Amino acid sequence: MDTVFRIDHIQKLDSKSRIYQVNLKLTSDDDQQLRELTEFIRGDDVGKTGWSRLVYSNMGDYPKALEFYEKALKIAEIALPPNHRNRANSYNSIGTVYYNMGKYSKALECYDTVNKILEIALPCNPPDLATSYACTGVVYDEMGNYTKALLYLEKTLTIRQKWLPPTHPSIQETIDIINDVKKKL
């Protein structure tokens, strides 16, 4: 275990300054309260759906990542209205995991849901919607439906050209993807 201190007391050094002195007390190795707290934290589920889902996804443990992303989605469905932007984020994350697993139909279902939510939540077509359209277009490309891929990628380009500076790399990246898809037609 790392070195752990308790705050013994805090005192203001000068009545006119905002500087405080914090006096710490070193805990002992056999501190019962610290041991109980440590055991509780190690066994607690709090926070496991936060960074864990991203870590599992980045490690390639997609089933475990899905488990945590779906927990986050259930919370979002309870806590947020149907067309809230954060619900779209949950569906987008799940779609990305399915895409990485090669389950394109399931990814497409998620991205379609994201598009529907963002089209209502973000009617002005800002960059988040462009990213969602791009994901949808890439999935259609992987599935061999190049016509639909182009439809979504062109929507992406239109939004990005409207909202981003002309030299933004996302614009050129979108153009490159569109050109690649056109070659497949």
C-alpha cells in the first residue's frame, strides 16, 4: 500500500492571507479504520462502469465493455429524457463496440438510434451529428452498401464544411473516405 496520512488539523497561517497549514498524521500499518475502508473500496462496485468500459474496449475485451456500456445506457434511460444527447453517447459507444466486433447490423441499429436522437436534440446539425453520420456511413461501407454509405458521408461533409474551418483535417478525411467509397461503386 502507498503511504497514507490522516488530516490531523488545519489552521489558517495568517488572518489576512488565504494560506492554510494542513498538519498530517501518518497512519500505521495496523490501522483498523483504514483496513476496513480499503476492503470496502476494493469490493465496491462504485465507479466500475466509468472508466472500466473504456479500458475493456481498448483492451479488446468487447463483451465486458458491452456489459458496462449497457449498464450506463440503462442508467441514462432512467435518468434522462428520450432525446437527451447523453443517451446518444451511450448508444454511440455501444455501436462502436459492435463495429469493432464486426457485428455491423447491431452497430448500425445503435448508430441509427444515435442519429434519431441527435437530429431532434441538435437540430442545427453541429459536429456531433456529423460524427454520427460518419459512423453510420462507415458501417454501410463495411456492409457493402456503398450508396447508403455515400449518403451519410455526404451529409457528414456538408455539416463539417458548414461548421469547421476549411483547413480542418476532418473535412479532408471525410473527402478521402467519400472518394474511397466512390471507387467501390
